[in-house]
Amino acid sequence: MNEVKYILNHTQLQSKNIEATLKLLSEGATIPFISRYRKEATGGLDEVEIANIRDASLQYNKITDRQTTIKKAIEEQEALTDELRNKINACFDLNELEDLYLPYKKKRKTRAEAARQLGLEGLAKLIMSQGGQTPEDAAKRFVKDKVNDAEAALAGARDIIAEWINENSAVRSRLRKSYSNYSQLTSKVVKTKKEEAEKYRDYFDYSSSLKKCPSYRFLAIYRANKEGLLRMKVVVDEDHIFDFLHRYYVKGNSPMNEQIELAYEDAYKRLLHPALENEALSEKKTEADISAIKVFSDNLRQLLLAPPLGKRRILAIDPGFRTGCKVVCIDEAGELLTNATIFPHAPQRETDKAKSKIWQLVEAHKIDAIAIGNGTASRETEFMVKRIKFKTDIDIFVVSEDGASVYSASSIARQEFPDYDVTVRGAVSIGRRLMDPLAELVKIDPKSIGVGQYQHEVDQKLLKESLDDVVISAVNEVGVNLNTASPYLLSYVSGLGPQLAENIVEFRRENNGFSSRKQLKKVKRLGEKAFEQCAGFLRITDGKIPLDNSAVHPESYAAIEKMAKQLNMTVEDLIGNAEVLDSLKQSDFSYIDAFTFEDIIKELKKPGRDPRKKVKVLEFDSTVNTIDDLSVGKKLNGIVTNVTNFGAFVNIGIKENGLIHKSNLANTYVENPADYIKLHEHVTVEVIQLDVARKRIGLKRVE
């Protein structure tokens, strides 16, 4: 099977589109660039489809590399027949590939190998031939040297047969299907750790179809098993398996049948079951990882694309009780203007002094909006700030501070604010998140942002790759201001990276910014390929060329100029002229392909348009400050803070988040909560369950 056919089988995309995508990827094109500027070549594949082709290609290479390694190893043993070679070449399942290799794999000294060294392989063959001789009679001539009696000879022969059964690829394939489709996952609490395992109480005596077990449940059990609090097992119908093995191996009514039955029971319990149980758990773990990582990726994307307030002067507060609230003021560019610490809450209770200080800072620095972190003392701080009578209307926002502490202690924060401590840096991060969530959050390891589900249990390499894809996609979807973006934001632009980003910032500093995209070619080490990949995603406002502030790629500038000339207009006349642009037909401009024409028209209508929505203020219920103020039936406003496979967590203005289980998300069956609710969505909810002791709040969405 060649690469294209393998990918086609796994993606169901057209061969020509797969071939074009593979070619572009091999030439160093990035996924955002291909999906945005090479639609004609790929048939308009989106980022997800292109990523699927890339991943399937990587898996294909992994399999073919393993095929080569296995064939070489068997060939060195002079055991590679044409039939076996063809079987290996035709096998594209890694588990089945290992089954084919298993008989030839170098082993530590096994019971079967020990029996062979005692000369018992002949007896094993006699038993498997299932002739009319009794096992005892057959075993007599093998009683010699270290084989003391017939029973010892038969036991050794059964060990050899058990290994043959274990290494039979057809048997393993058949049993694998039983484990995959019909096995049960069970978990039981370790009796001596019942108290410690209380949070896993739902799984103290749990049983479910392994295949149908939801990923979040599996990962919870997996974590508890790893912590030594639960015991996890895969259970199958042994009678069904032994029936299959009997039919497969036992022929007729030979005196040898009992020996074969003993051998296959031993093979199953000692060799096959442990291996297939581990394999089934590993397969389920991979499936659960992919599901959990998708949830994390979807949430991260929504967080990165959260509505920005834009270039406004912001007063940001990192709230706290004993240590006070850190207050900072930042200008339209996110630069720190001043900082202070106030103590409006217990134990100091300097509320009036704190309110006066905030009022003064708002007036002195012409503040447009206030951002309050959503951590400890958030609600109390918001309540205090809303009681201040400012001269003008000041919008007050509660901002997620997940990951702010990670940023404040990072090398990036130290580089940005070398003269300030972590509390100031954290408050600045909160303010900047309101101004532009994407630009600020790219500085933080995505795993620290707090929108995942069992992220510490999943494959960390796969998690990092998936989250990196999300960040790159979000950055390039929004576009980046070439003259103001930080090096951390620039580094995620298609075709760039940390070093080229630093080189751009250095060039920008030395040349008082960029006046055109063409100047990128003067940046140190930024060659033609990098320019091709990055130029369309970089914006220049108020530059020499109006198209530089759009998502139109420079390679299309000449075509647009030709289009304008054909219409007896200038490019400047076309930009924003919806009436003219709506009247144009691609067939009148044959020098522009259909996909590019559609994108150009869309972009010329609203050049440089930010795809993100406008930020909105959410008003929490002023009568609810702690969980004790809640009651079943109470309706509240909230904001979604996390979406998982089992539901969504909602901030209702108190320390504890409530959970809308997926069964309470809609008046219909909900398989995937992400189809019904989004991160940062403003929702109205009703309290339907309340467990104050365990600090659990059950919610129902109210339409």
C-alpha cells in the first residue's frame, strides 16, 4: 500500500488533494498557509483536513519504518520467506505487525525455551499431532537427564505448546477483537485506602463495557489506579475464549486432547491475557487521550479567540485578602504606567482608602475599563469597585487569571518587567488579557491555562503537538500587527519561529517600524520561503500599501491591480466598496482562480477585520457572594470557564464553579457538550443540586 492510498483510507479525502497537500508540506509550507493561500491546489481543504493528512503521513512512515526493521531482524535469522515478507508488507496495523514478529523476537529465557533445551520439543509436536498414543506413553522416551518423569516431560511440552499458541498471529487477532469489542472494565477500591480515595467514590465498585466507557471516566480510573487507590482490570468471558481455543486446536477425540486443553488454558492465563489486557488498556488510553486532548484543544482555541477589548487604557486588579490587592494601570499599548497595593478586605479593611486610590488612578491615567482577576477575593473586590462613583462610565470585567502566576514567574515576564516582582507582573497580565487575550496567552504554556480535562494523564507529547497546532492556527486566523506584536506572538506566525521573530523586532526597532510588507525581505535570515509563508498573516496599519493591512497575500497584489484597472478604478477605490465588489463575477477575471477570487472579495470588503467577537460585560447576582447564599431553584447569570466531555463548568460569581452536566444542557440528548456550549459563553442557569459540605453545585441551563 502506498502512502496516498493509506491516507485516503484514513481520511476519505480525494487522492489528488492528498498528493497536492503532501507536496506542499514536503516543501516546507505550513498548515495555515496551505489552508488559506493554496486552496486551488488542495481543493479547499481546511486546517483540520490538512492536519489529518499530515498525521496520517507520519503514521504511515512509522509503520513502514517498523516493517523495514522487522524484515531486517528476521532476515538476519535467515527466516524471512517470501510469504512472510508479503504478509509484513501488507500489514498496516502495528499490533498485528508485532504479532507477525513475535515468533522471531529475541526473548529472555522462557519456560518454553528451557523445555526446548531439555529436548522436549519433539514431545510437544507429538501432542499437537493428536495421534492415538497416550500422553504418558509418548512422554516415556523423553524421560532422561534432568527430566525426571513423564509428568515433568509433559509439563515442559505444554510450556512449548503454550508459547506456540501465544505466538499464533491468527489466534491473537481473534482474541484481540474480543478484548476490543466485548470486554468489561472493572475497578475496585483498595480497602486500606478508602478514605484517601474518597473523590473516586463513584468508581469504588465499577463495571462498564471497555469499548463504551467514556474517556473522562476511563482517565479518572486510570489516574486512581496509578495513584494506588483503585485496582483496574479488563475482564472477558473466559468460557467463550476457551471454547474458541478448543475449536481452533483440538481435533477429534485423541488421548492427547487433555494436554492441549491444559496448554491453551495456561497460554491464555499466563501469556495471552496479560498481553492483551495491557494492549486493550493501552488502546483505550490512546482513545481517551485523543478525546481529552480534543476537548482541551477546542477550549484553548475558544480562549485564545475570546473577544478583545482592544487598545484601551486599563486598570487591572489582582485581588487578595491578607496580602492585599495589586493594582496596575496600563496604556493602550499594554505598557505599565504605575502600580499600587490596596487593602480593602480583611484583616486590614481599608475599604474607603482603597476606593479613593482606585478613583484617583482612574482619573490620573484616563482609564477606560477595569479588569479584575477571578481568583481569591474576586467577588468582594468587584463589589467594592462597583460602589465607586467615577466621573465617567467605566466598564468592569472579571477576567480569568488561570496561568497568570505561571507567566509572572517566567523568563518572559522577567524580561518584560525586570524591575518588578511577580505580583505586579501577574496584574499586568490580567489587564492585557482583557485588551487582547490572544497576544497575552501565547506567552503561557497552554497546559497552565486551566481549560483541560485530565491533562496530566494524557500523552504529553501528543498534547503539546495538538496545543501548539491550536495556538498557531488561532494566531494566523486573527493576524498579527507587524509593528506592535511581541516576539512571542510573532514566533507563532506561519513560517517564522523564535529567532526570526526576534530578528523582526530588532529590525523594527532599528528602522522605526515597517512601512510595507516588502521590508520583511530585509530582515536578517528571512528568505523568500519564510516571506511567502508569513507575509499574508502580518498586518501593517497606516502603511504605504493599503493591502498590507489585509489578509490578501502579496502574491495576489498584481492580480488585484489588474482587476482594478479592468474596472477603471484604483485599488484604493475597490477597498471597502461592497456595492462594486458584490457585483463582480469570477468568470470576468479568469487570471484569478475561484478560491482566491472569493477570498479576495471577502477581504477587500472589510480589510484587516478581526474575526473575534466584541467583548461583553457580565453582571453576576449581587445577592450571591458565597455558596451559602445559593438555594435549589435559584436562577443566575454565569460565564462558562471549562467545557469537558461530561458537561460545562460555570462561574456564577462565587469561589466555586457550578457544573452543568451534559444531560442538563439541552432538551435533547447531548453526546458532545462542545456542540451546545462554548468557553466564555454567557449563560443563564438554575441551581438544581447543592452539596455545601462537598462544595458541589449542580446547574441546569435555562434558555
